[in-house]
Amino acid sequence: MDSSAPAFLAGAALAEIHHLYALQSHLIDGGHAAEWATTFTADGTFDSPTYPEPVAGAGALTAFAERFAAGCAADGVVRRHVVSNVAVTGGDGEGAVRVTAYLQIVATPPGGSPRIERFTTLSDRVVRDGDGWRVAARTVRRDDAPGA
């Protein structure tokens, strides 16, 4: 892993990428499924071993986020995505960057104590799309998985 940000990314671009990750968390946790899906490219992919199969494209991403919100409601918990240690780890020479981050899913039942449900690592390909950055491909690795 290259430990330095690609030379073409200045402070403003790095801040925009960090904002993307914060925005994603607030949108999915707030039940804003369609808006969350727009933080991915139109053909963006999301692949996590927590879920039965990868999803691709705006419609599937929106439906995924809707199922997440419905699951929270059915379980009677508030779930929060806590993203940390966001690092731009390289570029592809064509404007896309590789980003790695840690993601904790924290669940809080009514009147109960918060608990970490899982700790994961995000490995993303992030591209400049229009006036902002979007995730083109996300692979999630659970830290409790063999080989993690």
C-alpha cells in the first residue's frame, strides 16, 4: 500500500473525499436511501460478505439502503455507520483513487447500551463524477472473517 496521497490530490480534494464518507454515513443512517445511492456512480457496486450478494447500479443500491432501514426498524435499534481512518492509498493515473477506511456498525436499542455489531475495512475505487467524488466500487471485508 502506498502510504502517501497521489500528487494530484490537494487539500480540497482530500477534504471532499472525507466529506463523501461522512455524508454516506449520515444518509444511510437517516433512511435517505436514494440520496445514499447517489454517492455511488450510476453503475457503482457494493460487495460485502455481510449480505447475500453484491449490488450494482442506482436502483439496486437504493433498494439495499431501504432494506437496511427496514431491518433497523424491524429490529427496533438505531444503527450508525462510524467511518474512521480514511486514507487515499493510490491512484490509477486516470483520475480514480483507491481509498481504504475502517467502518464500525454500532447498534443502540431503545434504553440500552450501544454495541459494536461488526468492524470492517472498506476498500473503494472513488472517481470524480460531475462536481463531486463518487464511489465506483466498494468491497467490504469483515474483520472477523478468516484471513482478515
